[in-house]
Amino acid sequence: MRFYVFCLLISGAVLLSSCLSVLKPAKDFARAPTPEAPDYRMEGNWAALPDRRDSADVVPRGTLLRDRQRDAPADVFFIHPTTYYWRKQWNASLTDERLNRFTDESVIRGQATAFNGTARVYAPRYRQATLFSFFDTKDESGQEAIDLAYSDVKTAFQFYLDNYNSGRPIIIAGHSQGTVHATRLLHDFFDENPRLRRQLVAAYLIGFKVKPDEYQVLRPCEDSTQTGCFVAWNTVAWGNTYAPFANGVAVNPLTWSRDTATAPARLNLGGVPHSFDQQNKRVVDAKVQDGLIWVHPPVAKGYPRFLLPGHPELRHSFHIADYGLFYTNIRQNAGARVRAYRMLLNGQ
């Protein structure tokens, strides 16, 4: 695990050229072992549930932020990003306790908690596709692994609707692989379903490209309190691009608008580094450009770039820090949208 995390998280260094190649599973999808499908009646198959203690309950140390899930007026269904990098098989097993701990201590803690001030956090474990799946251009194994992962997410969401939701307002949120699945989830459950769409506060589709015309009905959010819409962004160093994500939807997380005006760093309410041990005020500015979010690289430590050999454009990407750079703004905005949703619901 440490070797793969090193490949992904190290910043400012030349990586070994063998890094990406060792992530490819030895067998194609059809011949590789497939982990057992999860039963979402079992609490152990959820990374976060609101009525128990887990990594979604914490807040950054030294802040006045609080976990308010007990009395939260909405729910968030959070789909975590890729934390499985091994080549043993194309999809992760939910019985891998080491992987589960890593998921909980990294992305559940560092991303899902952005919503615990206003929503009860539901985050399923799922047979996530290994990282190489997203760089597999030679055969269909990668896409088959992604499809299998989505089948779990879809099953988990249906279980959530049937057993946990009880008609409450819903936020859909994800990052990276989680956003790939969240984007499909909105198609399957919300875009052409008026009844369920009325429960949608907003979707946070962060860390993967979402096309402006992705949906028949759902549209990008245009301001900070619009509901029934979605926000999306991918963060890169100022003046750079990442072609696979360019020209997608980009909503500025400092202003929650899609215009191209630069939002100064004074609007940044606080970033949270990868270590989750502090809050850095005014950590970066932000500007929408070519469907991406440009930021001047932060002086503060703990907001790594995403480096992979063979993908030189990624050296400009702050993909890993898409949530961390704007953590407190996301947290505040989720609360603002829930309040706006409730006012609309009450006819105010």
C-alpha cells in the first residue's frame, strides 16, 4: 500500500517510470477473481452511517466546526474516490480491512466530513475499480471494472432510499471515481424522475469531467443557493490545463458562479491539508478557465499535486486536493443550499 500511495501523493519529485505499469492487474477482467457482492443490510459494508461513530463524524482540529449529524435536516450520499491501487484484481474486496482503514482515514475523514455540519452522512463501501481502470485504453477490462463498481453504488443507493431516507432532502456528493458513479446515479434516479428530483438539494460532482449537456433536466448551479442542480470542478495550477477534464462544467467554489472572474484568496474560508490537522485560511484563489479551476499553488503544505508517470499534464493537477483546498467553503455552501431548499419547501 505505501508504495502505491507514494506514487500518487508525492509532490515535486520525479517518479519512477515503473509506477503506473505495476498498477495494471496481471489478468484481464474476465479471468480475474471478482470479490463477493456487498450486502448493504450489514453495517460493515458502509464506511459511514449517521447513527454510529465513524470517520465521517470528525472535524479538523483547532477549529470551531462541529459534527451536527444528530439534528441535521438533510442527508448526504457520499461516494468516495479511488483508494485501491493494487494489481491483484480489478475490483477491491470489501473484506480488506487494511484498505477500509485507509479509505476511512483519508477520504471519508478528509472529504465526506465537509457535509457533517448540515447532513447525515451515508457512505457505502463498494467494489471500487482499481486506479489503472481509468488509464486502461487497450481493452475493455477497465470499463468492466468501473461498471461493476457502479452496480454496487446503485444497489447501495436503492437500499438507502428504501431503508434510511424517509423522504428527507438529499445531497449527492463524490470525488474522482466517486463522481463517475455519482454522475451515473443522477441519470438513473434523478434526471427524469420528478418525484425524486424534488428531494435533491444539490449534487457535488467534484474531480472528474461532467459535460455541460450531461443531463436532460438537471443543470449546473449558477449561484450559491440554487437547488436541484449540480456543481463540478477540477483544480489545476494557474495557467495550465489537463486535457481529459478541460471544457467540462466548472463552478467556482469561492463564489459558486460559472463566470471567469478571479475570486481572490480572501474569499477562501479555509482549506484543510491532507493530514486534516489544521485549517489554512485564504489558502488559494480560484478562477474558472476552459472548464477548469485555476489556482495559484498554495504556500501552505499538505495540498499535493497528482503525479503519475506517463501523464505529464497531471503534474499541474491538484486533483487530490479538490476538496481540501476549498473545504470550509464546501461546508458552508452545503448548509446554505439546505437552508434555501427548506425555505422553498415551506413556501417562504
